[in-house]
Amino acid sequence: MGVILAEFGELSIEACYATKDYVPKVDAEDGFQRIMIWGLSNLLSFDGLLPARNIEKYRFAGETGSAIPVCLNVWPVPLGFWLNEYLHLGIALPAPYNFSSAPEVDCKKGNVTLSNNKQVIGHWKVWHDDWSPLQPSEGHTRCGSITEMKLESLQAASSSMGMTLSWYVELKLWERPKEYGELTLTKRSVFFRD
């Protein structure tokens, strides 16, 4: 296997719960992520209980069957300027419907922690890779994020919904034929079940 080099690139791996007959739409442009508006409790701090959500609001149809995202991109209201890079990237937190009671969000020790009944159930972490303001159109700056969730929680939610844990992986590469000129986007994606 050769090494792929590109000036700009993005790798995204998204988890979802899918019905056994789910087949993604060929022209699906936006992956599985959906936005959840979250009114901040004291209008400033990014912490507190995530509000309950109707799971059906986030279900989406495929060519056959349907799927539900494991994580939702949180859009805090009000939001501050410091959040813009992260909102553009997506602050993907495990959706409240993954749990029997609302998870609590807390910012501490360099990450966003989610807990349920005083037990840590997941994290959202962000990093900056030689950050620069340069970015391709429809791309992001050189920062990345990862959302971690306890396997037991994923399995319990998948089982209670009667759906299979599935994954959507997408690679985007922006390249130019020379050191100057327009960037061209190449995408590759795959969907598979756990």
C-alpha cells in the first residue's frame, strides 16, 4: 500500500445504529451527523445536562431501511467566537437517546467529559496539527476531534433499539496538480456493520 500525500485532507469515522436492511443512499453528501441545539444553562459555560431528544427526529432513510446517528453535533446557544473553529469541525457528543437518563457534560482536564449517574461514559477531545488559518473551501483548518463512548453503552443502545452498530468512513483529499492553482477534491467512502 502506498502513502497518500495531500496538502489538505480529512478522515471522518461516524457511528450509527442501522436497521438490518439499511443501505446508504448513493448521493448522501452529509454523512450521518445531525445538529442538536443546546441552550447553555448559564448562557456561558459549556456544561450541564444535555436535553432529552426525540430519537425519531434524527432518523434518516437509506435506499432501504433507516439509521440513527450515535453522536449529534452540539450547537451551543449562545455561542462565542472561540467556538467557531470547533463548530465548523463539529462538536460531536453522544446523543441523549443513547442513555436511560440525560448525560451530564463537563469541561475539565483538556477535554469535554460526559457522565451518567456519576460514571464517566465518554469524552470529546480536540487537537491542532500545525494549525494555520489556511483551509480548502468546504474544508476545515488543521484541527481534529474524537468522540469516545463506553462500548457497553453503545451495545446497550444498539440492543434496545433492535439495530446494528454500523460505521461510515469517508476520506477527503484536496490536491492541486502544481504548487499553485485551484484545489480539487477527491472523496472515498465506505459503510460497514460492526
